[in-house]
Amino acid sequence: MTACITGWAHLQFGKREDDVEEMIVKVAVDALENAGLSPDDIDMIYVGQFNGGFDRQEFPSSLVLQADPRFRFTPSTHVENACATGTAAIHQAINVIEAKKAKRVLVVGVEKMTAVSGRQVGETLIKAAYLKEEGDIPAGFAGVFGKIAELYFQKHGDQSDALARIAAKNHSNGAKNPFAHMQKDVGYDFCRTESEKNPKVAGPLKRTDCSLVSDGAAAVVLTDVDTALGSDKAIAFRAAQQVNDFLPMSKRDITLFEGCEVAWKKAFDQSGLSLDDLSFVETHDCFTIAELLEYEAMGLAKRGEGAKIAEEGQTEMDGKLPVNPSGGLKSKGHPVGATGVSMHAIAAMQLAGEAGDFQVKDAKLGGIFNMGGAAVANYVSILERVK
């Protein structure tokens, strides 16, 4: 253990009226209050924002200073690594704490996606793919994952029932999460059936298989372990691992999510834990097919058998391993730069017993998987409450 989360803040995701600066300020102030700290206590700041055209302000690092003039002259750095941007920022904070260059670090993740048109959203998100080969796939990033779903279906048969189970589970969970963009339990039948309200989007993927375009922000305060033990609460990192894979899908079997698999293996090796030790997992369900593949990559199911896990209810709130008790990206929303920070804030809430109606019973260890691109930048964290 080299770092602990000692405070957090989370805005409700959705179509928000506030801008990037206002969201950053809100979560920065609230996270410090939650940690019982002041701006004078913070040694360094990291801001995760993908942007890429969502917002005109391309230089966000010093916007945190707008929260309080006492932040002035505090080092602050903008971090970006596609949809894994938020966790990338957190891992940078861990690195600087481990290097003993800081004791207390504030990390903010933010994204404003709804101020631009749907076409612009698609054009911005596809930049996280390999444009030379994948840039013209119809339907943008939904098309990328639609292609992945088609390839998986060709190998293992139609998985539409399992994808609908995953979507329905995450909507059911999100209905209990006050931070979620979509707080509505739409049910399995709606998710399974193609309709005017749930049309096909790309390949076999329907609208209910796709994460939401959202605005939002979240923040966490990280400290070294010794400092954390003097705090009111401390959620420690048992593991923090990053694995990058080739950007072109043509250079790998995209149905295997091998980078995800290696990241989980490294995290279990680092922590001395196994999947059976975890109380819950927050995983990157940008599309339902991604969650299905992640079941297999993390070792919850054998290759080609992820559907069995979904259909048996093993990942439900009362199942063997609750997956995405927050509702995941599918229901909670996916404001790109905020997603990884959100996952860590939500996991910290769970381990502190502060998750309210979506609390996992007796949560002791939480796993997080956040990825950038189609399993290109793969991050795994394992968290445990120590205080």
C-alpha cells in the first residue's frame, strides 16, 4: 500500500447546465471538505479531461485554482488517456506519492459532452480508435463495439439474451444510485426487444447496449499511508496496475481483451489476492459486450462462457460477485474524463459503507477496471478500507 483515498466528491451525471469550470470547482471544494482538508494542505493536483473537441477550453489544469485562491501556485497537471483518463490521473497521483514528492494530492475528473451535437460527439469519441483503419466505421465508437460483438457472436453464438441481462442489471442498479444519469429500471424485456424506443445502433447492439452521453465530474483526495492513518477514513490501494495494448484492432484478437486480462493478473499478483476475495467490481461497460468480455478477461468466466455468468445472475447485487452496483457507465453515464475518478469515488463509498441504497453488503475489497479505447489502455485498481 502506497496511497489511500481519504476524501471524495461526486456530482450527479447527466445533461447539466454548469460548465467544466463550475463542475471542477464544485467537486474540488466538496472533496476537500469530505477529507477534512483545506487548499493549503494539497501538494499537487491532477485534472483528468479527455475533451478532444467537447469543450473549447483545452487547458483545464489551473481551473481547480478557481475553487480557492489558496490553491494558487500549487502544481497542477492535465492528464488524458482516452476513456481511462480519470484512472490515469489517479495513478499519476499514486506515483508521485510513492516517489515521496507529495503527501496529499487532489484528483479531479471532468467532462462536458452534451453541449455539442450528436455528430460532434461521435467524431470526438472515434479519435480514441485507430483512425487509419477504424476511423470510417459507421456509427463511430458504437460501430467499433458493434463489430466486436459481431465477431464474438460468430465465435460463440448469439449473445443477445446475455447482453440484455447485463443492460437490465445495470439499469436496475442505477435506479438506486442518486449520482446516476438514468435512474430508471427498464427491465429485461425492454432491453431484449428491438423497438422504436430501443432501436439497433450498430451490429447487434441496441440503444440499451450503449452507455450514455453525459456531463459530470468527480474528485478524490489521495494521501500517503502514514498521513491517511491520521484521517477520519482511509481507503487503501492494494493494487494499481496499467497495461497498454496495440491501438489497431487488426493486430490482436479483439474478442479476448488480453490487455484487460493481463492488468487483472498483475493486480492480483501485486495484492496477493484473487477474484474470489473481491466484494464487488466496478468495470468499464461502455457497451454491454465490453462487460461480457471483461467477465472472461478478469477470470469470472471461461472464454466464450461470459453469457452463463450473466444469465445465472452471478453479477447481480445478490450474486456471487456484484458487478457495477453503481449502474456502471450504462446507467450512471460516461462523461469520459470523469469516469475513472467516479469509479474510485464510488468504490470508496462502498468500502466506507456510505453508498446508501446501492450499498453492497459487507463490502471489504473492491476491484475497478477502467479502459481507454477498445481495451487499449487498461487500468485495474483494488481498494480496501483500512480506517
